Amino acid sequence: MLLGMSHTVGAVARLAGVTVRTLHHYDEIGLLKPSGRSDAGYRRYGDADLERLQRILFYRELGFGLDEIKHVMTNGAALASDHLRRQHALLAERIGRLQRMAAAVEKALEAHTLGISLTPEERFEVFGDFDPDQHAAEVEERWGDTDAYRESTRRTSRYTKADWERIKAQGQVAIEQVVRAMQAGQPADSPDAMDGAEAHRRQIDDAFYPCSYEMHVGLAEMYLADPRFTATYEKIAPGLAQYLHDAIKANAARQG
């Protein structure tokens, strides 16, 4: 019998987001054996079991196979803190790689859509010190076969400096609408905040390429995934990156 706090296999499955069959399998292969049994013989899991399961799931997320996890987890010299430190380092490396990939894609697409017909002097004047030409090759490689790329190329190839200034101003109006809602203490799913998010989506849709709600949510995720984009919105107003992200998701959800 297991003494103290314990959990049924069903409760553990719900907590961890796995199936009962998965836990049975982990028990069968000796990867995670419950610390005890009920009087009726059912599996009961204690806190130490839950900690071990957490480490197992971390390794699974990192791409380790079950045999490899079992080998790592049965290393008696490794403390729980050692596993956590190792997993933290591996996760940080993966997060950094994904953030760099997301930043490259987002910056490349932004570079293409925000500067195709400007001279270098106009580009710096309108959009600051970011040079789109540095990312042009990657833009075409990653997005050249997409409808969004082709449509943005068609539209932006005709834009003048005046067009870009108008587009930039429209974008600022949409963001300011979101900022006002945030600073007024309204939740991100309030009508004003969602209307600002919708204005933000429409500005992209009108100026560059058809921006579906799904695509808009994808952009919102990048605003948090890439520290540089987060910093851009945080400079406008502290907390704006998260608030805009949440408003965009809420606006997409209300469309049904």
C-alpha cells in the first residue's frame, strides 16, 4: 500500500495529458512503475511518481525515444535536479532555434512587403534602419511559392513613398486603438480591444495580402515568440505585445 497522498491512474492521465494506456505501457516496460496499489490492486501514484512522469514527458517532448529515456532515467547517479538542468538546457536551445527561425521568416516576409519599391534612402526614412534587401533571398526561398508572397509582390511593386507613409499611418491608428483599450483597463477580449485587433488585421489584408483570422493568429504568436518583435510593441506600451496577441486571438474566436 502507498501511504500519504496518491492518485489513480485516471487522475494522473488527466493531469499529465496522456492516456491511461500510455501509463500502463510505461509501467509494463519499467519506465514508470506506480509506488503502490490500492486494496483492489489498482495502480496508485505518489508525488515522486508524478515528478518522474514530468521528467519523462519533458524528454519525450525533446524527441528522446522510450529506450533512451529509460536508460537516462535509470542512471542512479543522476539527481532530479540534474535531469531538470539538462532538460532546461535542451529546451532553451530548442526555443532559441525556433525563435531564430520564426524571426527569420517574419522579418523576411516583413522585409519583402515593406520595402519593395522604395529607394534605400526612402526605406530608411519611412521604416527606420532595417534594410529589407538583406533578407530578400530568404524571403523568396521560403515564401516564393505562396499566394501571399505573389499577392504582396503584385501590390507592393506599385507602391510609392506616399503609399508606404499612408500604410504606416494606418497601422499606427490600429495599434493606438488597441493601446487605448489596454490603458483604459479593458480586457483583451473587450469589444474595443477586439475592434482594434480587427483594424490591425484589415490593414494587413488591405495593404499586403489576404490575411485570414488563422494567419492573423499566427502572426500574433510570432509577436511573442521573437523577442525583437515583442520589444517593438513593448516600446509603444509596456504589456502591449501580450495584450495585442490576446486581442487578436479573441477577435478570431468571436468570428465563430
